[in-house]
Amino acid sequence: MGLKQAIKSLDAFPRAEEHLLQKTQSGALVSVVGLVIMAMLFFHELTYYLSTYTVHQMSVDLKRGETLPIHINMTFPSLPCDVLSVDAIDMSGKHEVDLDTNIWKLRLNSHGHIIGTEYLSDLVEKEHDAHKHDGEKEHHDDDEKKLHTLGFDKDAENMIKKVKQALDNGEGCRVYGVLDVQRVAGNFHISVHGLNIYVAQMIFGGGAHVNVSHMIHDLSFGPKYPGLHNPLDGTVRILHETSGTFKYYIKIVPTKYRYISKEVLPTNQFSVSEYFSPIKEFDRTWPAVYFLYDLSPITVTIKEERRSFLHFITRLCAVLGGTFALTGMLDRWMYRLLEEVTKASSGRSHR
């Protein structure tokens, strides 16, 4: 018996006999409120435990020999599809004009509705000198020599008439698709540089009359992952009675996103700064929209992780135990308050 009594003396939760317990309405109210609060806190902690959070790590980028996907989705509301071309140049000197990639152009009417679809490879001139567009004057001089020797052909005349008609009708163009370029610094640009210089002059009357207003619906360098924000998405640049060249300087950060299932998604995120250079009436340059990109030597790894079950149990015990203790204190305080009020009112009635 001595051992049993010793064990009973360790009981931290002694219980009174049933006939000694007093149940009150205030106690019932506090108990209901406490149960509701505990249920809400339980579901909150359960949701918090089941949710994931991300951890960011950095390391040196060791990728070699891979291509860089560039997803483009842009609208040029003031330029017909027939005059637009997409060029890509990288630091190795590779210059691609007639890109063998999935680039499409949608003809738009003045209200922005689609009226036709064309594949870009069928529209860009096959004969295009390998050059950098920073030396556009040299390119234009070469074209002038060709035209002096060849003259206008029937196709060029038909194209001039077609584009002028499209401009009069207020046609625009939506360019979208994917460019696969080498994983080195470079640029790609959308412009009228694919046109013969004399053809462009006949259509527009000079670079100052080429309106490169544009809207960037999507520009990314790989698939999207949860929480990714591409800073150029939704960009709108509209020119009124002026023209010029837009340049977007992009710093690409290689990124790996590791899901909770251990699946890894290789992609890229980027930051951007912007510069606009206006073109004057007699400038010989032609406006364009440039995207000049460079790659960071650092790779960012983003990992999805979930909190441990022990962490969940610890937090659950803390919030439920704290709520239980707090409701017990409130019950005692309310009981004593009501008891004092009852004594005071009974004392006045006896008087």
C-alpha cells in the first residue's frame, strides 16, 4: 500500500468527487468559447504543417553546351507582320536571321482581333548579310549597292503595296514562340531590319516614321515555377508622334526549382533595366526593340520543404495547452466576479 500511496502522491491532476463539483452557466460559456478557439487553432496549425516553404541556396553554375530557351509573346499594334523580323546575335559572332525555331506571327486588325496567322520563316528574307546591327549604316550601304544593280522586282513592288495597305488599315502584329539560342551572352531584337533598305524607305519614308510601340505579354527564359515573377510581363510602351529604339538589358540567373516530390525543374529568372533612344527625322538608323541578355555565373537552387511532425506536435501542444489554461483562468475570474456581485446584491436586499 505504501508504494501505491507514493505513486498517487505524484498525481498532478487530482480529481474531486462528483458531488463536490459545481457547474455554472459562465463556466459553460467559457468552455464553449475555448473549444471553438482550440478547434480553429488546431486547423490553423494543421494547414501550416501541411503547407510547404522554400529554401534558397546558391552555387557556381557548371552548365556547359546547353541551349537557352527564350519564350516570346509580344504585340506590335502599329506594324504589319510583313515588315517584322526576329534576329539573334551572340558573343561568339553567330548571327541568326532566318531562325529555325517555332516563331509565329498573328495579323491583327485595328481593334486587336486576329485576322491571319503566318510562320516567320516564310516572311524573313533568306538573303541577309551576317552583321551586327550596331553597324547598321554598313548594312544599308550594302543594300543600296544591290538595289542599284538589281532594281525593284515585282515581288518588292507587291510587298510595298501590301504593307502600305496594311498600314492604312491600322494592322498590327503579334509575335510569339520560342527561340533556342546558345547559352552565352547576346541579344535578340524585333525590327524591320529584314527589309531591303530601299523597300523600307518606300514604305515608311524614314526610320522616324516607324512606330515600334509594343506590349510584352510574356518574356521568359524557361518554364515557370510557383512564385516566379517575370518583370517584363505586362509591359506596355506606346509611342505618340515619335520613334526610337528600345533596349532592355537583362541579367539572367540560372535557377533550379526542387519540388517536395524531389522533382527538379531547370529554368531561369532575370532582372531587367530599360533604355529608350529617340530617332530624329534625318537619322539613318532604324528603330527596333532589343533584348540584350547576359548570364550570371551563379545558380540559385530553390527547394520546397515541409516542417517536421515533431515541430507540428510541439506547436499544437503549445497553442492547445495555452488556450486550455487561459480559459480555466477566465472561468475562475468570472466565477469570483459573479459571486461578489451576488453577495453585494443579497446584502442590499437584507437591508
